[in-house]
Amino acid sequence: MSISIVTPDGGLTLLGYIFCSVLTIALILCAAWLSGKNSSRQKLTTKQLVYCATAVALSFVTAYIKVFSMPYGGSVTLFSMLFICLIGYCYGPGVGVMAGLAYGILQFLQEPYVLSLFQVCCDYLLAFAGLGLAGLFHKSKKGLLKGYLLGILVRGAFHTLGGYLYWMDYMPDNFPKALTSVYPIIYNYSYILTEGALTVCVILIPSVSKALAQIKKNALS
């Protein structure tokens, strides 16, 4: 009798959920340990961990408040990407990527679909970890805006890569071959940039901008 962690339709078996849950905990603990060990700063404080956990939880919840959903996955949500980018904006890219990775693993556990290990990395782990790269601008003027734009572009790039490598093989036979090279780009960035545009409009509201700046101040105090 063979033992498998993936069902025939690409989901996870019970063993698969157990394996991924254990791996998730191990990865998060390892990332937290390395974040402190390899940094000249102190390890993450309890306050920082609480902020990270809160941001991941808010992203996870708002990801299911959808303005509309795409037919083959992906949706415009209630600003779910902003919260991960906000962690990067507060604490820098290392912590931001760690929070994005944790969020990506939660998304995978909630709605798993497995074609290959690298496809899982593209669609879940790397895509959402990429949002944490918003932290590259955490010391810049208008750093949240710049970082957010970078984060969503990186997320879209990984989804697009997964589309090229895997998902285009599942298109119907009558799909126009001329669109093969551009379809993953158009498809993935259509919903990501739509949500991005809405989020940027909100960020640019003076009262919201001041509130987000205060959140960063409180997070660092």
C-alpha cells in the first residue's frame, strides 16, 4: 500500500496536512532563529512577534473578503497584501519575508493545489514571501508606497513564472497559441494590479497615511 501526501486531484491527504503543518512550524521557528542569529540587532522581541502574527492573521482573514475572483485562481481582496508589506515597512526585508513566507504556507494549507514542489514554491511560498521585500524601502521617504509596489510586482512575477511552467499545460486545446506568451502575465497581473491600484488610493489618503506612519512608530517603540 503506497503512502501519499497528495491526492489525485492535486489536494492534500490527511498525512499531507500533518506533514505540511509540522514543516510550517519548523520553518517559522528556523526563520525566526536565523533572523536573530545572523543579525547585528537583537532577536525578534515579543512585541515584534505579536505585530507579525497580527499582520499575518489580518492578511489571512481579508484574503477571504473578495471583491471578485478569477476563474483559475486569484482574486481582488480587501487589501490583504498590504499587511505583509506593512511588516516589511516596519521591520525591514528579513522580517517581512519571514512574515510573507508564513502567510504563504497558511494559504497553501487552506487551499492546497500541488502539481510539483516548484509550482508550490512559485504559487505560495515565493510569491507571498516576495511581498516582504517591501522592507527594502523601510528607511525611504514614502517607503510603504514604494515597497508595496515592489512587493506586488514580485508576487506577480512568481505567479507568472508558475503559469508559464505549469498552468499553461492545462489550457483547453482551442486556446489561441498566439496568447501563450502573454496570457500568464495578463492573467496574474490583472487582479494583482487591480487590488494594488485600490490599495495605493487608500494609502494616499492623508489620514490613512498618518495612521500607517503611527503604526510603524508604535511598532518600533
